[in-house]
Amino acid sequence: MKTAIAIGLLGLALTSNGAAAQTAVEQSQILRDFERSVVEYTQRHQGLVMFPEALDAATPAPKIFTLPVAMVFRQLIAQALADRAVAAIGGVGTPHRAVALQPFPANELTDFPAAVREALPPLPATLEYRLIGDDLVIRDTTGELIVAVLRDAVGNATTVRR
């Protein structure tokens, strides 16, 4: 009985450790999946930007920050911040949370840290990364719309308002 429990705990430990890190090939595949999701958004959702009245509660948010993508993005951001010793990003106190398919709050347009931008995959010209508090958002610049939100993507420091 003790042996079975020990083997089970060992298996659980090995499985949970494997979930936190990927091989370079796995990470590359996850980032390709992210890029496909972004392209799919730009192709399918242009009408939402041109006709915002078409947005309603039933409009599904794009599935861009899946669990594997979120994990890789957090790793890339953490590595970028550790490598560059960036002292101040994220954490601007906001009274609300970012929500996908909602207007981007113009009063929360902040400078996006170059170290983080360089670490993340490039986006099409009409999209950009932004921070709202500690959340990373993808913003559609054409329609001032939040496309996707990655909660708690950065630590608690402060962003610089423009």
C-alpha cells in the first residue's frame, strides 16, 4: 500500500513539474498556435471592429490566451524581466479588470516595456500588446477594442503613463 502511494506521489510530482516547462519544440508549437489564433482573429473579427454595434453578450471572445499559451507567455515575460533587470512595469492601480471584446480604456494607455515586447511574438499591424494593471492585453488599434486578456502576466511594479 505504501509503495502504491509513493509511486502515485512520484507520478504526480513528475507530471506537475513537466507542466511548468516545455521543450524548445513544444514552446515553438505553442507559439505557432498563438500566431494562428491571432491570424484567425484578424480574419474573422474585422467586422466587429468596423461594426461595434454587432458586439453583444453572446459574441464569443477569441480563444487566444489558451492555458499553454498563457504559460509560455508568462515564462517569456518573466525571463525578459529577469534578463534586463527591468525594475518598473505593470501594476498600475486600476479599479477594474480588463475584459475581452470591451473598449480599451483610453485613460489607461501606458508605455509598453520594450524588453517585454521584444520577448513576445510579433503581432499584425492592427494589434498591439498593452498592460492594464498586471494584465497583458492584446488591443485592436483600429477599433480601440480589447481582443484578449492574460491575467496577472507581470509582477507588481508600475507602468509609465503617457
